[in-house]
Amino acid sequence: MTIADKSQKHQTTTDNWRLTPGYLHEGYADFESAHILLGRFLADRNSPNPLAEKEIFAKDGIFEWGQASPLEKVINSREDFEFLLKHPSLLRKSIVIIEPWEHVGVNAIGEDVRASKNVAYIAQKVADMDSILLPAWSCGVIDPEMVVEAITSGYTVVVEGGDPSVYDPSTWTSLACPREDMFALVEKLLISRSPSSAPAIFICVGHQLAAECHIRLIRRAVKQVLGMTSLSRDRTGIVLKSLQEVCRRIEAMGSKLSIKKRDGRKVAQGWNDDHFAVTRNELKEVGERILLPYQSLDGDALNIPWEIIHAHDVTADAHEGVIDTTIQYEREVSISMFHSDEVNAEAVLFANWAYRSIHDAIVPYRHIIAGSPLSWLIELPDSVEILCSTAEETGEIVTECSATCINYKDFETKKIRRSFTCQFHPELMADLRAIGNSEAPSYSTLKNDDGVRLFVRLLYVGMQE
């Protein structure tokens, strides 16, 4: 059965969509109550469930998107999306989950793992937060500008994993959603983190898409700035001159930076290489791993310029990335890995340095840049920090960049807003099964699972900003 056939098979209409938020306590779900319930879940590992013990699975035991509540809200068409625009409260009081692909992989017992169902189950069970699914692989991204503006009005946006490789367009075989469309959607998400927007959590392929889109956004910024000859209201020319000097340094650094793997392979030369941001990992990583604090790379050994490593050290000292703090203060944090590709740490170090350079160049001239063709640069992240790594039992690092925190520093208030990316799957349990294929985990089981706790903490912290 093709992807299109599967999509058609599960087509639903909006007729059976609940218009009142909440499933366990219908009509009483709102931002404040959800936030309180997330905090209660995180407070300890043994308190009882404060919500009703209502069965979340359908009466026939099915837990599948589009089949029945609470998974009935699936955007299968532009018409479905336009229905949401007419009912904005549904978006404001929901998590929106984006699927780049129909599943995140095949587990050891041969099951396709549709991890988006786990996200929806955890959110509903823990805090009675509804979920809306956008299966981009079957319906496309519709219109990135319009879609992102709408979906970021909710609790959070989760970009799930998938099977394709970010660096290989031939693996993106969905006619409805080619790779470039996913890039357009993720790029828009990355520059839409405002005081009134939801945070984004990018998982697995989502994490990899975010890394690639950081580089694409920086290249776009550099090309536009260097292609300009004047800037309105820049009477002395100092603003454009300063920006162009910074962008020339970024372009020179991006062009010469090479990516080398621990096994000695040189996988990319320069930021235009398809493998600059993401490439094949040395080892396929499947199963439980312990998260380790990220340690700075040896710049001399890997021929990485000092200023790139130093800029990341400054970012790490200045910002708190939630995941790194969790590793520091919790007991060992065990999570589920399920991937063959990885984000190159050097590319993230470069992106952090470039973002910081652009941000600092804008600060004294932001009143001139605002309202100009370069105003979108103000929406770029201020920095991006690598938070943790994973290793084999021998201690050898397998994935240096296992998670990142994307920081957005407000130019006027100086407040920080954050989004997060993780190579691992915090929403999957140790068996790597989609909820619905396995038994529904109890509140107590979720409360004691490290990955679930980490996912809930990202929701909790993100909703505060």
C-alpha cells in the first residue's frame, strides 16, 4: 500500500472533531491548568494522578490518528486547516504535531513506529492537552507562511522524526511533501519564535532538519546582505558596512570549514556541501542510552577555529538549556535512540558563532534595520547550544550533538525564549513501540520514565516563555 493509499484510507472530516478542549475533563482544559498539571507531574516520581482515570483508548482498544477521540484532529487537506482557522481556540489549546514521514522507523519486532501517537498520549494523560496532527508526508505543508503563523499560537509545536535522510533528496519520496517543502516549513518555524508564539521541539529527523535549516538561514542572510548596495535610512552607510563585514567573515569561515568524523572520514568541505550539517553516523544507534554532558571538541585536533569553540563556550555559560540542567541534577537520564544519521557538531558550533555575530552586529543599529528588507534578521536566533552527547558502554562517544537549545534574545527586554531539538526520542519508551501497538502506560509508569519526564519538562519550561 502506498503512502497516498494509506492517507486516503484514514481520511476523516472535521464533523467528529471536538470543539471543546480537553478529553479527560472536557471543557476545563486551558493554558493555566495544563501548566499546573505539567508541573505537578515533574514535582516527584510517586504522587497519584490528579486527573480522572478515563480510558484514552477507543472502546475497541484502538489508538490511531483519525479513528476516534482524542486523536480525531488530523489535517488531511487545506479545507481541514481552514476549519481550524475558523476555530482558533482549537489551535490555542492544543499541541500541534508535524510528521515529516509516516513513521520514525521500524523496531526490532518489525513494527512501524508512529511516535506522534506517543506525544499525543503523554500530553493528554499528564495534562489533558489536546493534539492536532499535520501529516506533511500525506497532505503536504499547505502554505508555510500561513501554517506556521497559525500553529505557533498553541501550547507547542513538535516536529517528529522519520525515515528519510536530510542530505539525500532521493529518500524524500512523498509526492505531497518533497524535501524542499519541509525545509521551507522548518525555516519559517525557526524565525517565528516571538513573545506570543509557542516553542518548538524538533525530534530526530526534526532535529536534523533544524540543523540544516540553521545553515540555510545563515547562507540566505549572508547572500542578501552582501548583495545590497544601500540601506534606507542608513545615511552614513555604517550600518550596511558593519553587517557586510560580519557577513564576509561568516562566508569565509563557512566556505573553509571542513567536517571530519571520529573514524577519520572527511565528510564535508564547506557550508555548501550536502553533508555539512547532517551525515551518516559512524554507528547506527538504537535502544537505550545515557545522556552525557557535552564536552567541547578539540579544535586543534579537528582543525576547528578557536573563535567558533570559544563562542559556544560563552553561549553555554550564558544560557540554561534545560536538558543539560536535567542531566546535572537528576539521576542518570536514560533515553531512547533510534537513528542512523547525525547532526555534525562542527556545523552547530559554526551556526552558533554566526548567529551571535549577526545578533551583535544588529544590536546598535536595530532601529534602522527594523522596517527594512533586512528586518527578518531580527527574528534569527541569538545562539544555539549543544547540550549533550551519547556514548557506548565503553565510553566512546557515538553522537556528539544529541540535543540543542535554540536561544532567542529579545532586543528590547533582553529576555530569552527557547526552542529545543533532540536526536533521541523522549516520547518513546524502552520497547521502542508506538502507543496503540503496545499497552497504554499508566500515569505512574510515565512519571518514572526519564525520557517522558524530559519531554514534559521541555513542554513545561517552553510554555513559561
